[in-house]
Amino acid sequence: MRSGFSDKYTLISECVRCYVVWVRRHRAKAGGCAGSDVSRGLKKSGVVSRHISAPHLVERALLLTSSWAPTTTMSAITRPHPFGIPSIHHLPPELLIDVFVACSDDPSDDLSPIVLTQVCRYWRDVAYLSPRIWQRIYLYEHHPSALSHDQAAWWIYKSEPLPFDVRVEARTPDMILPLLSPILSRMSRLRKCTIAGTLQEEFDFSKYDFDRSRGAIVEDLRIILKGISAMSALALLEDSDSMDETPVDIFRVHNVDSSPELTMHLSLYALPLASAMTPIPIVSLYVSEYSLDVTTDVVRMLNFLRCLPLLETFHFAGWPQEGEPILPGLLQPVRLTKLRSLLLRSTCSIRAILSHLDAPALEELHLEHTNVDFELRTDPYVAQQSPPEEGESDDEAHDFSQSPWSDHATGMGLRALLRRSRPPLRVLHMDYADMRTKDFRWCFDHLDRLREFRIVGSDMSDRVVGMLAPVRRRWLTFGLANSRKADDPRGVWDVRMPRLTKLTIWHCQRVSGDALVQALQERVRFTDWAMEDGRADTVESVAIVGCSEFLQHHGQSLADTLGERLRAT
């Protein structure tokens, strides 16, 4: 490279920057709006060129490119081009690309590449044919979400096949995920991600051997909802005296030595609004409420889940307190076709959540610590249903419960989930999560594929345990009822949950040992026989732990039938 070229290159870059500013001012005076032009252009996946004569300063810069000698003087720069041909057409494309890259490298919210394409046809053609100009994506919180999403998608498309970098400027941490949402599904070429604003982080993706063939590198998202404490921790409140927690890395790598896996960790005030998001390819989502300062916003949560169409695992841990009343029309079912594992813990919104999930592939359901001993409010959307949902009436069994209101909510939510989704549920764990007797009966009748049932700390009565024993069913063969003998054991008797192989009962203090022995002995004898006929699977493991009414002699009686399949303490 000849001496003096660097200085001229700098001058050209500055002149082009001045030209861009002049173009904007010119259009503003003419009544146009560069931002609206850019937005419309992005949505059309192109920009309508508009030729505007260059000001005198840019003409000097362009004239400078016609002579590379370091002795070029200002008089030579200002000398007019012969024949009046605009000297812009004589600027080599290679140099023009370098100038455009220099204009696009520095963080700026003026969408420089788009503005440059609006100068003339030549600049537009050069910019569109060079992916180098589009390798820097700058996303700003103050831009409309739709504009940022379109910008990211267009920059990623135009930079192909080169790697690209992303910089997110967000004073509010809650805007980081919405701004990154269009990036998360197109990460195969992402080289570096910089977070600037209240949180500061720079993550270099090129340092790790991620599997780039999948496109989505981040599949695990963990969110802590801190409510007002999140704002205090990040010094967003003027009266915040100190930070209660050191900010943690947003991107974290696991299994660095073998097959690296990347997770995102965010501490937010609330879940992002669905209107500010694009669909993201997250497979596992873990949401935790940090303290009692946070109340569960079910409507916002379900709307956020709509942005995760590939979700397979969802864990939510809240606090046993009620949120705002849910009015009719606010909740709409969200369909998650790939959801296979669901865990809900310590929430009073269990009915609203379960009743509005459509998960036809759900295989595991874990309900934990949803029992509460205080009366739950009936949300307006439930009270105004006409007619009421099936099972809404009081339990006819009138069995004792320490948590009757949460039992009702859990049972009605599970009913709605099973009725809408009809999932192939294989695992059901209920850890201090109870239901009414009528709900147990209904659910047991509809869990034909359940293989593992675990219940802990339940107030269930002997009636519920008795449902594990074989039951006499009426023939429903449409006119063929008389073709069977009344004493035919193959046609008259059946068991609920016929695929159940593992049963665990822990700390259920209201269940008698006699009821457990009778129900399980009858079930095992029947299923051992039915398994030979292919009509049911027999029990392979039974654990009875911490049930005060299950005594030693009960264990001995049950061991005679189950043998090594029984574990009782």
C-alpha cells in the first residue's frame, strides 16, 4: 500500500459520513423520514434507491480517489472533473466497500448500510453485493421492536456466508431477550455477542466448538423473576442504596472439554411481552420467582410460551400467593406440540396454567408443593363460565382434607389438561399436591398409559387407594353384551392405569395399612395374570414409606404377594 493512502482513506470515510448526514437532513427538509424509509425497506427486503446529488465536500473526497500520489494537494482535490461526469462512478468498488465497512463498524443506531444504499444505484449495487458491510448488527432498546427484528433478519441475510457480530444496547435488562430473539434462531454464523448498558458482557462464540449445524446454539433458558428487586439490584431505581447481588454472566458454557453446551441466564423484572418477541428455538425453559415481591402473571406467562414453539421442558417455581384476578377472555390455550416434561411448584395458579396448556406429547408431569391451607379466590373467568366445567361441584365423598381449595384447583386443572391434550402421560409425580377423591377417580380412569405414579404427603383416603384394585366394568359392545358370560373374568374385571409398573406412596398419613394391603394384593394378582394375556402390565416396584398406619404386619402380608418388588419402611 502506497504511503499517504491511510490519510486519504480516513478523509474519504469522514466525507462519506458527512454525506450520510447531509442526505438525512436533505430528506428531513423535504418532509421525508429516514427511519420510516428504512422500516418500509426492511419489510420489503430491499430499499428503493433515490438519487441525490452529492454535496461539494463529498465531491472533493471522490476526486481525491483519482490520484493516489501522496503529494496530492487541496487544489487538485477541488479541481472539477472533466466532462462533468460524477466522479463517484470512478471510485473502485474495492475502495468503496472499505469505506462502507468503516462507516458500519462503529456502534451507531443510524442503520448506516441502509442509508448508504439510498444514495444512488451504484452504491446500492455495491452494498448489496458485499456481505462485509452487513457483519455488524447494532440493536438498540429505543428502537421499535419490529424494526429491530427486521433489521437483524436483513443484516443476517445480507452478511451470508460471513460470520457476524451482534451488539445489544439496553439499559433495561428485560429488553435483552426481545432484542436477541431474532438472533437466537440464526446462530450458526454468530461470532461475537456484546451486551452494553446496565449489564456489560462480551461473549466470543468462536472460542468454543459448538455444533453449528443445528442453527440454534442456545437451547436452555433460565429466568429469575425478581420484580421490583430486580430493578434495585441493577441500580435502576434512584433510591437504590446498594446492589443485592452481583450480576452474573448471561451466557454460560458447560462441558467445555467434550461437547460444549450453552445456556442463557437472565434476572428480569417480568417475563417479556409476546408482542416484543419473535419465536425462539428454546428447548428447555426454567422460570423461578425470586421472592414474595413477585406475583404470578399467568396471562403474560402463557403468551410468552407462545414464542417457544420447540419447547420440550418447562419448569416453573413460584410462591404460594394469589396473583391478580383473571378476567374472562384474557386466557387463551397455548399449544406446545413438543412439550414432554412439565413441572409446577409452589403456585396458587395451578388451575389457570394447567387448564390452558395444550400439550399432546406430554409424558412427564410433576406437581410439587401446591397444597395451601387458605381459601383460594375463584377467578372471574371461572365464576362466569356457563355451564360450569364438569366436576366443578363439591366432592360427593366428603373426605377430609387440610387443603380443600387447592385440591379443587389442582384436580380441575389436571382434568382440563387431560381432556384437551389427551397426552401419552407416563410419569405423574404429586409431591404435596393433592386432589379431591372424585378428581383422583376421573384422572385414574383417563391415564391409560401411565407407568409411574408417585404421591407424597397426601390426605387421600382409603377410597383413593381402593381405586388401585381391579374394578368390575360393564360391557359396552353395542348389542353384544349377551354374548359374554357374567362370570367371565376376562371381560368383567379391569384395572385403572393398566400400564402402571412403579408405585410410590410417601408420608400419606390418612391411608390405612389394611386398605393398602387389600388393594395392592388384588391388583398384583390380577395384573400378573392379565400380563400373560397382554391386557395390562404388572407392578414391578412398590414403595410405601413413612405412612403411619402401615405397620410391620401389613408389610409382611404384602411381601407374600409382591416379594422383592416391595420396599416398605
